Amino acid sequence: MPLSLYLLAVALFAMSTSEFMLAGLLPGIAADLGVPVATAGLLTPAFAVGMVAGAPLMAGLARRWPRRSSLLGFLGLFLAAHVLGACTGDFTILLTTRVIAALANAGFLAVALTVAVELVPPDRKGRALAVLLAGTTIATVAGVPGGALLGTLLDWRATFWGMALLCLPSALGVALGVPVGTGRPDGAAGPDLRRELAELRRPRLLLVLLLGALVNAATFGTFTFIAPIVTDVAGLDPLWVSVVLVLFGLGSFVGVTVAGRLSDRRPGVVVAVGGPLLLGGWAALGLVASTPIALLVLAFTQGALSFGVGSTLIARALYEGAGAPTMGGSYATAALNVGATAGPLIAAATLNTRSAELGPVWGSGALVAVALLLALPFRRVLGPGDPGSGATGMRQKRAAG
């Protein structure tokens, strides 16, 4: 794997830390700004809404820009949003900064996914994606728990300042690591945008995007409200929230790494084995979350299974979206964040049911069950990810014939 791919992962680490860090900061933000915890929880889906809208919008705007310039511009916007968020005392302004940061994150991730697959051979998209997503998983291992600990010891604003500072070395990594020639020169003609958007009419691509959205909704639904589960259900001290987040992050790193070895050639096996295990894990967590040791073990396993299955579905979407070389990354980004938007909203609604703090866990299980039921009749869509599996490959095969 090229060095520039690892440097992109470093930048994604900073952005992913910001995206996920609110899971351990919601109680502090709610108390400081005078809003209920459920209202503060809207900061996570607000970020995801910005990601959903921003992925295709920013990718469309930046499709003719040099890749490196696009990535640096998105990082600068991300930094500015966090400085403003750290300084505000108004919840509405904070909510707005989360949307702005999400737009920047969406643009960065959409371009980074495109760059990642440009830097490797066509049959190694899954491996490249695993390296890129390592930045996200390391964020859950180190960045998110670190942010939660910083928020506990100081306050949530210190975490926002930390995210702004992380953008500086990330920008240096992009400037030094992404080749100047990556992407198209200014004004150069690219693939027809209408033709790339038409790829979204393909049932195979839509199905994989839907499955990815459902699995990610399940992940974010419980992840967003993990702090009350740790403190109120398991009865642990608030500092244990960071421990649970570390275990979840370690599991997600393991899941992405293992899935990256399999998602190019055996994506169906990952989904067929990992999907039912993921469903069983959510059910088990709903039953035994009050036992601290069980909670800690399941935090690790659910992180591994969620990210293993989820990253495999992202890789599959990149194969199926091969006919949209400049927009395909934005489709995958948008789908994942449709899930990240819906998951916390569904989870927040379950907090007022008889399940109380464990409502998000049962909601996550229901979302994974729906995904498995949809995937079962369409197993061929999750077949080997050969370079010719997408629309472009099919056209090449017909031309060769």
C-alpha cells in the first residue's frame, strides 16, 4: 500500500474523532448549554445530515479540482468549524458548526475514497479501504476515548480545541503525501456527471448502499447513547465510558483489518458469517448489559463485527459504483451517513419506551435483522468483488465479446 494512503488515514483520524467523540461528551454538553441529553444527542445526527447532503454536493463541486487542493480546503473548513464550536455558548450555533464540519468531512471523505482506489490496482479496493478506514478505527481506540477523558477532566470545549489542533498535522500529511498529479487539473473534463448520477438507478448498487446504511444505523444508534448504558445500566463510574469506547475501537480496528483481507474476494462470506453474529451480539448486549464484564466483552466484539461487516459493504459499493469514478465515493459516504442519521434518531425514540437506556441496543438489533432479511434473497450481489463486477466492467466485457 502506498505511503500517501496511510497519510490520508491520518487526516481521517482527526475527522473521525470529531464525528464520534460526542458519544462521551453528551452529558457535559447538555449540562453546560442547558438542554436535555436527548436534545444534545441531536448533534450526532446533525453531523450525519451534513455528511449525507455534503458527500454528493461537495464531490460534485470538487470533481474538477486537483485532489490535493480539495482535501486541504476541506480540512481548513473543518478546522474553522471547530474553533467556532469551542467558543460558542449557544446550542443552535453549536448545531450549525456540526453541520459545517460535516460538510467538510463529507467532501474530504468522498475525495479520499476516490483517491484511495486510484492509488491501488483495481482488484485491491477492499485492502485500500481497510487502510483508509484504519484512521476511523484508531480514532475510536485513541481519539474518541481521549476526547471523552479530556471532556471529563476539563470540559467538552477542550475536546473541540483538540480537534482543531489535530487538523494542522493532518493538513501537512495531505500536502506531503498526496501526489500533485492525483486527480484532474483545473478545468479538465471529467466523466459526464449525468452518467455518473445515472448509476444510482442500478438495483445492485442501491441494495448494497441500503445494507450499508442499515448496519451503520445500528452501530451509531447504540454508540451515540453508550454513556448512559455504562453509567446507568452497568452502574460504572463515568470514567469507564472511555474504557468501553477503547474496547469498541480496538474491536473495530480488528474487524476492519480482517475484513480488508476478505472483502475483495469473499465479501459474501463476511456478511453471511458476520451478519448473524452481529445480530446475536446486540441481543446479548440487551440481556446482559447490567453485568460490567459482559458489557466490556461485547463492546469489543460488537465493534469488530459492526466495522467488519460495514467496511465490507462499503467496499462492495465501490465495486458496484465503478461506473461513477468521481462520485462513487460520495454515494458510499452518503449511504453510511443516512444510517448515522437514522440510527441515533431511532435510538433516541427508544429511550422513552419500557426498555429505557437499553432501547438503543434493541433498536440496533432490529436494524441488523432487517438488513439480513433484505440480503438473503440477493446473495449474488455480495459475490466476489472482481474488477469487472460493476457497470464499467460489464460494459468492458460486452465490448470484448
